[in-house]
Amino acid sequence: MACGEAFQNKSLQREQTILKRINNIVRLRIALSAIVLCAVPSCSEPVPISPFQIGLTLSDAPPFSCPNLACEDYGLSCGALLSVRIVSTEDEPPQVYGEKCIVLAPAQNICTVDTVFPEEIPFPEIPNKMVNIQVALWPTSVSESLECPNASFDLQGLPLNEDPQPALAGSVYFQVGSADKTSVPVACRNSFALNQCVPPTIRTPAKLFRDIQAVPSLDAPRLDLALGEPRLHSENGMEEEWVLSNEDTQDMLLINRDHPIPQWEVELRLNQNFEREICILVEDDKPQAVTAVHCTRLDTKLEDTVTLPSYFVDKALLQQILDGLALSSFPDRGLVIGRVVRGTDGVLNAAVTKLGEDGTFFYLNDNLEKDEALEKTSQRGFFVSLDAPHGSKWSAVGLPGEQADGYGGLIAGKLSLVLISLD
């Protein structure tokens, strides 16, 4: 059989499977009929109660807060796998009262899933007591057989780190019989994947932060690039901090090492978690080199091929800045170095503002030394923060009518770069 014909047959079989699993589910605003076990000792048969519904709400609670809370902002053009599970709260391991995996048809957005569960879902015996309702959605691309992967949750109802990560997931405790509807707050782990049917390709031409010029082609092979999204982490009761470890990243490949402008690229895994931002890491293979990170906010779904900026800070420049800050070593909490530029040059007398209350910053003079007397940028345009939290938003004003924004903050052990371009 020719390869093309085999591919077509496989695609047809998959489409038939999807249609078979979807059946006649055209809307999901149908109540889940539950049967509650009678709590009276003399009862011998389950007693049916009024149907109850389970709704979904987008959560704004960290660490997996949804960037937007309107369901219209989250597309569902690729369909989804919807996992529903109701488990006990008193048994160890928890008793599963019922679970189901549903194939959702493509839709304009996830608003069609605001009240879930078609009436044919069998949950025959749900005791009249506290239960835990668990909901997760994945893009259909995570499973060729259209079976829902496993999803686990912590005591706060947040999804644990598993592969593949669900796009949206959450759980809630509910006293059966106490209300005719409960709402499950779902955290955003990779919600854009529900609207990303083809894995996008991310490309970056790494530049030198020193002069905003392309990395020389002779230096390109010694640089390792990867992309990922930071996550909040706390260990042994210590204060939470943003981290970006190797397990959270995907390596990028140098595709034109002999070109005057070297570029790296990677095709994203659709289950890779990019909810709020994509951060590109640039690491030198020299001993004791510090990894530089530049993050770009995600506001919409990614196109098929996206070019994002990344920057490399040479060891000499970093050491000069550390000396100017009177630091004997790189801070464990990380460091934020920002720069205001116009084209490839630093901007003199630009006024930088850090939006939000948390975190401080100061300007560096032309010798890259901390200068608290400066109220605007020096000729080289540098500013630094030792405490601006990850996700900080920045703004800079230059000449009349010139204003631009930047983004970035502390990531443990990493050099976070904020570039504000007034072009």
C-alpha cells in the first residue's frame, strides 16, 4: 500500500473514531443525574435526588492562574478530551464512584463547556456525603486512541506535574445533595493547546545583549538554547520562588551555523506547557557561565511559525555588572538586568517605571556601576533589580511621544533580561 493511501486510511479511521465517540453530543448544558445512597439504616435501595450540574470557572489563583477569565478568550477549534471523575474523600486510596472520558467536538471557544456532562454518563452510586469532583481537558492530539490521560491533583485542587499536562484542570469538594449545581475552578496549564491543532515552530536569532547585534556565527555552536515557562516552587517550607529547570524546558536546534545571523528553532510539543509566556534560555558552554533568560508574554494562540527574541550576555559584561553592584558572586535568587534601547544603541535619559508595588530597581552609570543619584538612564541605558518578582511589567519613556514596555523578573539562579525598545 502506498504511504499516501495508508496515511489517508489512518486519518479516515481517526475521523470515524472521533465521530463515533462524539455521537450526538451537540451541547453540554445537560444536568448530571445523580443517585444518592439513603443515609437511613432501614433503606435498602438507593434514593434518587434532583439532578445536579457541574460547571467550570477559570481560576485566577496562582501558580496556574488563567491570564484571562472570559471563556470567549480560549478557543476550542481542535476539540478536546474531557475527563470527569468523582471520588471519595474518606477512603485511602480514594474510591472512584464514577469516571468518564468524553470527546468534545471542535467549537469556537470553551464557553460551550461551562456546564458539563451529558446525561448518559453513568455515575450509578454517589453517596450522600462529601466527594471530590475532578475535571481535566486535553487537546485530542495527546492520544491517538482518544483516551483521556491520567490527571492527579493536590489538596488545593491544583493539577500535579504530569506528562502530558492537561490544558485545563481542577477539582473541588462537594457535599452531594447540598445544592443543585457546583462549580469546579480550573487552572490553566496549557489552554492555548485546545486551539492549536498543528504544533507551532519557534525560531530565534540570538543577539548579544551588549550591543543588540547577532551572535557571531563562530560563537553560535558553543551556545545551548532551550525554551520553557517558569513555575512557582517551594521546598521544605521555604519562601516560594520562580524556577525554570531542565525538566521544564525543550531544547532548540541551531539550524544555520554558518550564516551571518545564526538561528535556532524547535517544533513545540503540543503538551508543552506555555500558558502565560515563552521564555528562551541561552547558556554558554564555558565553565561557571550563567544562563540568560528572556521571556515573551503570550496573548493569543501561536501561529505556525513564530520568531521570538533571545539574548546572550557574555561573561565579561556580567562580571562588570556584578562588580558594579559590589556582588562577589551571582545571587542565588537570580538577577534582573534591563536595558532601554533605540535600534542597537542605549538610550540616554529614559525614565523607567516598574508597574506594580513589589520590587525596586536602580540605574547603572556608563561604567555599569550602581548609581543611586541617577533618576534616568545613562548613555548605555542599563537598569538592574535584585527583587522584582517574575512577571513584572516595565515601561520606559524617552523623547516626547516615545514609550515602550518590557517584561521580566527574578527566576532562581538565572539572569533575567528585560529589553525595552523605543523604536
